Amino acid sequence: MKRRAFWGMVLLSGIVLGMTGCRPRGGTALKDYTRKVYEPAYAVGFEILGAQGRQSTILKTTRPWQGAADDETALFIARGGETPPAGFTGQTVPAGVRRIVCMSSSYVAMLAELEAVDRIVAVSGLAYVSDDSVAARRAAIAEVGYESNIDYERLVGVAPDLVLFYGLDGLNPMEAKLRELSIPFVYMGDYLEENPLGKAEWIVAVAEMLDDREAGEAVFCGLAPRYEALKARVDSAEAAAPKAAGFRPKVMLNIPYGESWFMPADGSYAVRLIRDAGGHYLYGQNHGTRSVPVDMETAMLLTAEADVWCGFGSLTTVAELKRLLPNAAGMPCVAAGRVYNDNKRLNAAGGNDYWESGIMHPDLVLRDWVKILHPELVPEAEFVYYRQLE
């Protein structure tokens, strides 16, 4: 009798252990996810966190939209049957997402660098995407529209694992509907990064979702030294230049929009590139985080002082510039032919690859700027994203 009871207990224990082994692994608390699996070197808007003894990670977006203060969003990337920790209120996806919707072409560029374009099932603005691999698969990729007019029937029809999107001044309008449809999403804050390398570093976040963080790190670790080496070349040239010569050309940006001329903040992505390339941005009064409008008189006075003028929207010739802004004809930088635009790589629909692959090639964008400001430092370089207006 005792023997039968003993074997009964053994069998029961085996059943209990087997059932335990089949359950999703939970049991952690949100406070356990403090191990920094990846701490960005340049980006300030994300981090990847893990917990002791756990395979899963949390991708935390710390600047999900403009003006975000204490706002954060999070994506739990599940591995090994693990479940989100107690207290987690964000989105959850299994590692290795296969079917992705891109609401910005910059995400397309990141996936292209990771050789994962085949995972894109839908985009916003398909005709404006420049990537050749997307063009080759266009029949297999859905156009889902824009935030103000999303085709949710088509979105549901592609059965996405994850939607990559962004917030402008707060929650993305898509969020509520995606929650209703039980479609996971993640806020991408790459567009808010002021450091060009910080924008590109978001490829590591995307690679984490694909369960291939090492591939993202390898791409980024290849381009960051190229950017830094070119910046160091500019810094060395400035240090060697006679102080009286005035090493840094004065740069004016943009053209009027309506009655106003918008000028970027002095810490912005565009201005950081100018500074790293050895230029001086003329409007240093904007210390905020957004572009600000200045009146036409102020803008024209600044333009008259500029050695170089850049940023003309879709314009491709000086004649177009003069038609739009007749006063441009009298500007010294125009007379000297030192006017440039970032639209060398336009596709048939008008999509600008500067805002797509350029995000993942800040070293090439910087080289274009060095060619504009200090061509003697890159004598063999050809423009990739910029063009000189003629």
C-alpha cells in the first residue's frame, strides 16, 4: 500500500512539473527590467531593457512625440514563451516579427539596411518610397493611406504583426483603432533625434524587433566611424586654418512658406550637419526644439549675408527660385552659384530619398555638406543627396 502511494506521488509530481513546463513563463515585475541590453551611443529617444534570467526585452521609447516630457511608450518583445511582467501596460509582440506596416519611409530604409524588406506588407505613401526592393515587390505591398484617412480594411487584410508609426504632438490618431483591432504598434522617435547618428541608431531598435539586434549593431557600427572620421577631418582643417581667414561659411536655410520663413532650431538635425561640416548657421536665436517663423525682411537680410543658401523644397533650378522669390536675384550667394538643394534623388512620384535612405547614411549626407562648404577636403566626392542649382 505504501509502495502504491509512493508511485502515485511520483506520477502526480511528474504531471505537475509537466504542466508547469508548458505554461508561459511569467512571474517577473516591471521593476525587474532594469538591465540595459542596449544603451544607445547617440540616440536619446530609446533604450532596450532586459531582466535577469529572462530572454525577453522591453523597447522603451522615451520621446514618442514632440513636446513629450514624462511620456514613454513600451513594446514587450517576447521570447521563450515568456509573458509581459506584472504592471506592464504597453504593446506585446513575439520576437522576430514577420509582417510589418511602415507609416514612414525612414522605417523602410532601416529594414532595407537589415535586408528585411520582404517583411514589409504595407506602407503609407507607397508611390513615394524610393527603395528598389520595394519597387520590385510593389504588387505585394498594400497602400494603407495616411493618418487622417487610413484604409483599415486593407490594413487588417494584410494581417500585420506590427505597425511602426510616430506621434507628432501627442498620441497617434491610429492608436485607438489599432487597439480595437488588436494590432500591435510601436512609436518610433527617430525623427525627433537631433544628432544625425542618433537618427540612424534607431536601426538597432528595429533589429531588436526582428530578433536580430546584432545585425542592427553591425550596420550602425560601420557607419558611425565614417561620420566621425569626416567630422574630425573638418575639425583638423579648422584648427590648421588661419584665424583671420574665417573658416566657416555662413549658411542660410529654406524659402518662404506663405508669409513666413521657417528657421530650424540651432540644435536641430539640419544645423548639426552644417556645424559638423564646418559651416556657420546664420539664425542662432532659436534655442527651442522646433522651427520658428521669421518675417520676410529679417529672412532677406540674413540671406544677403549668406555665403551658401540651401533648402528649396522641390526646386531644381535657379530660374525657378527667381520666379518664386524675385529678390533672390540680387543675393551674393545666388550670383556666386552657391545655392543647393537636397533633392537630387527624387523618384517619379516626387518622393525624396534624402528623407529615406539619407536617414541611414548620415556619413554621406555629411560628405555632401563638406563638399558644399569645404570641397577641398573631399576632392573626389560626388553629390549623393544634394544638387547645386543651375
